[in-house]
Amino acid sequence: EAGVAQSPRYKIIEKRQSVAFWCNPISGHATLYWYQQILGQGPKLLIQFQNNGVVDDSQLPKDRFSAERLKGVDSTLKIQPAKLEDSAVYLCASSLQRGLHEQYFGPGTRLTVT
Amino acid sequence: AQSVTQLDSHVSVSEGTPVLLRCNYSSSYSPSLFWYVQHPNKGLQLLLKYTSAATLVKGINGFEAEFKKSETSFHLTKPSAHMSDAAEYFCVVSVYSGGYNKLIFGAGTRLAVHP
């Protein structure tokens, strides 16, 4: 079974530029999550989708971050404009359904904002 | 509010010796708890989970954890460390709100294994 795919793996941009990350979850997984992992900290949930609807985006800085999951499969996370403090690893995860189903994580995208 | 505290940011052991990674939780009700492992340049992987069944939970790669309500702890152990166990380990609590679950991660413990 193919795992969660993310691209790019690494990205370096200057502050005030925009960037987008892509995630392809495990086939058949209805729930998709985006996490932000700052160096030295545990992952923090940014947004959770159930199919193509947003379930929880309470931790998403909506003035600069946006995410979508068209057709309930792939998802993109965008930052515009980026700030220095956005430097982090952005992790995508998926699970079969909401609830206590295991979340499967992708390898992440490491973003450096200079 | 639900939270977890990992008591050690770094743990170093010799190969073949026991591993103990400590985690305390804070919860207003019976929690669901997890341990995840993160190897360099790899995705997070679930080691084990506790969801109010047996208090001693066995996971993959010889790891286990014991839920102790009286101590509000969920420590991760392994009898004998292997070089391949070197990684970052996260204690996680699940928060249920508004009809969905959300994972709250601890800050992580980096495990080093020496020959």
C-alpha cells in the first residue's frame, strides 16, 4: 500500500514570498490533516478535512495560510506571504475516518524562510 | 485542557540496555494516549495506543507502555535497546471536541543509542 506522498520535500523562500505544498493521502482515506512542526517541538494541527470539508481550522493563521482539498483526495496548503516564523516542517497525514483511527504521516516538507 | 508532558528532551542508552521514556498527561476524563516515533527523514509512525482497554499496551518493535491513572503517566519502555531505535519519540493525547478527535503532541524525546 502506498503511503502519504508530499512534495516538495524541501523549499527555501524569502520572507513575503508565497509557497504551496501538496499532499496525496492514502487511497480511500476520508480524513486529511496538515500539521506544522517547528524545530524542537511536537507537531501542531493546522487543519483537518473530512472528505472535502473543513472539520477544524482553529489553529490555522487564516490571514496568511489557506488550504483546500478538492474532490476529497489531494490537498494543498499555501502560505502567502511567508514570515520567518513559518520556517518548519509541514506534515500531512491521513486516516480512514475521523475518530481514533490511526493517522498515517507523510515525510513532510521542510520550509526555510530567509 | 488535555496535554502531555515529556519529562526528558534527550535520553541516551547503550545498546542492549533498557529504555525508559517518560510521559505525564493531563486530562479531565479518561484519555486516549499514543506513542509515535519519528526517524530522520521519515514520517511519523504509530508505536502503540491506549484507548481504555488493557492498561499495559504492547506495540511494535518490542516497545510497550503502561497507563497509570493514579500517577497520570504513560511511560514507554523497551527491555533492550537496539541501534535502530535511535529516533525522536512523541507522547500524544487525543482530544475529543465537536464530534471529532484531535491529536495533541508532546515536545518529543530524542533517544540516542550507543554501541
